[in-house]
Amino acid sequence: MWFVYALIALLCWSGSDIFSKVGSKPDDKYSHWKMVVAVGLVMGLHAAYEVFIGGVDFTFSAMWQYLPASLLYIGSMVIGYVSLRYIELSISSPICNSSGALAALFCLVFLKEAPEEWLVWVGVALIGLGVVYLGVVEYREDLDAHDLRQSTALRKYQKSFIALLLPVLYCLIDAAGTVVDSVILETMDEEVANVAYELTFLLMGIVAAVYVFAIRREKVSVPREVPKLIGGVCETAGQLAYIFAISDEQNGPAAMAIISAYCAVSALWGRLFLREKLSWKHYLAIAIALCGIVVLGIFDA
């Protein structure tokens, strides 16, 4: 079953990317907060299921204990949702998904923990090379070539520094969250931590809803918000499938390798459904980063 769970996680997380992208309208400056509302609602419902039906022994003190990791993870996701308004999914997803490499570096620097497998550092180096090369290619691309490449896309974007900065910030903050998460989980049950994270996301969603719909008086347009809800369902379902997939001790590394490739599927969805078209240099950079992500998934599982 680990293989099925790994494929479900891959499809769900890539589905979360594409539906979040579709739901993040360039003309809606509150789209990222609306995504927080949608994801918070879905995660809150799942947390309620885990506590009242699944039997997870949860106390609200766990939310406080896990709060540092929750805030870092949620903060990175908010920044990721903002970035979807400014840059192609095919570019943002590989950059965001490179946080595992930074997490390995952060663990070495701050926790003095080095991976046992030397190939982990090969993966880290490939990811770093691919992401830096991707940024250089995007930043140095000729304006005419950029406009020609986007001529058939459903959404068109202007070249800007902020468009590249936001996915990089997501990567940095998510990596920090991974390090803090690893420290907290030394003294905390993983299921309890997951419920604490989901309930914190629910509270953030409530705050975002009050801000957007009560203070800013934004109107709710159901057709525009449906993709956000689907993205939230995909995000939560992917997290569950991920936990089941890597719980198989014998096949955990193989599951991680499959799941870690979800950014490539996200790029495929961007090409098929959003008509995003990149240059061969973009695809080369993504391929290099993807190889590193898969190597890291295999040997650092």
C-alpha cells in the first residue's frame, strides 16, 4: 500500500499547487488570505475528525507547544500563496520544494546534525545549483523572449524581483519550520502535533475571514473560491497520504523519492492547464533541482 499512498500524496500535493494557482487571481489582492480561510476550514474539519472520531489524545497545551513550528509553516504557505499571483507555477513550485535542502543545511549549522549518507549532500548541491540557475535564467531572460514565451499562456506576468523573492522566502521559512519541527517532535507525538498544526491553521483562517469579509467587506463569489477549497482538500489529503506512505519502514525512502517529485507534476499541470511555456534553460534548471530533490528524498528519508 505504501506505493499507492505515495502516488496519492504526489497527485494531491501537485493538485494543491494547481488549484491554489487557479484560485489565486492576479486581480484579487486578498486571494492569499482567502486561501488561508479555505485551507484552515478543511484542516479544522480534519482535526475535529482526528480528535472526536480518530481518538487522538489532544490537549490545547499542545497547540502552544507546537506553535513555533506552526507559525513558520503557516507563514511560509501564506507567502507561497502570495507568490502565485506574480510568477508561473512551473517556476515557483521547484523553488518552494527545495526547502528540504536548506533544512539539511540548517540542521548542520544550528543543531550540529550531519546526515549519515554523503549522497544527501549531493542532493543538496544539485538543488542549490538548479535553483540558483533557475533564478539566473529567469532574471536574465530577454524581455522580448519573455513576452513571446508567455504569448499563449492563460496568465501573463511582468518580470520583477519580487516574483523570485517570494518563493525563495517560502523556501527559507519552510526550512526553518522543518528544523523547529524536528526539535519539538523529540518530545511530542506526531499525531498530536499534526492536530495542533491544523487547529492553529483553523484559527488563522478565522482571523483571515474576519479581516477579509468583515473588515474589508469583500464579497464572496462561490465560483471564484471553489478552486481554493479543492486546493485545501488536496493539501490535507496529501499530508495524510504522506504520513501513511513514509510510515512503511522498509519502503519509506522509495516513497519519499516518489513524493518529492510532485513539483515536476505541478509543472506539468501548469503546462497543460495554464499553458505555461518555459525556455529550455528553465527546464534544464528544473531538471537539475528535481534530480537533487529525488536524491534527497531517497537518502534523507
